[in-house]
Amino acid sequence: MIIKHSILGFIKIVEVILDIEIALIIIRAVLSWFPVLIFRSIHGFLWIMTEPVLRPIRRFIPPWKTGGLDLSPLLAILLIWILEAVVLDPIKISLIYGGGL
């Protein structure tokens, strides 16, 4: 029972971190429409927090292949949603309703 609650707690923490990452990606995408000078400190923070997620996606689909449009934020959000739906949700459902552990 303790292990089950610990795993559920860990999954909730992962979900919150992924939701925060999605929010940061969206904020970064919106702020990219404005000059960096206006939001310099915020832009730096957002770059540090989101670039490790976006950079690998840009390696597979660089903006120059999509007419200069950077699709990495959209794809990152989709991949995070898929990760939550395919990996985290089934584990939660198994633990809550299936008894597991």
C-alpha cells in the first residue's frame, strides 16, 4: 500500500513537471514574437528550461525544412501529451483500479 501511494505521488510530481514544461514552452513561443531586449531575463530563463527539450526535436525537423517555421514547440507539447497518455495514465489506472503492487 505504501509503495502504491509512493508511486502515485511520484507520477503526480512527474505530471506537474511536464505541465510546467508545457507552460514554459508556450510562454517561450509567444515571447519569441517580441524582441529579446524587452524580456531579456525571462527569455534567458525560458531558454534554459526549454532548450533541452526543443533542441533534439529541431535536429529531426530543422526550421529550414519547414519554410523557416520552428515546429519544435508544437511537437514537444504533443510528445509530452502522448507520454502522459501512453505511459503515465495507464500506470495510474493500473495502480488505482487494478490493485497493482
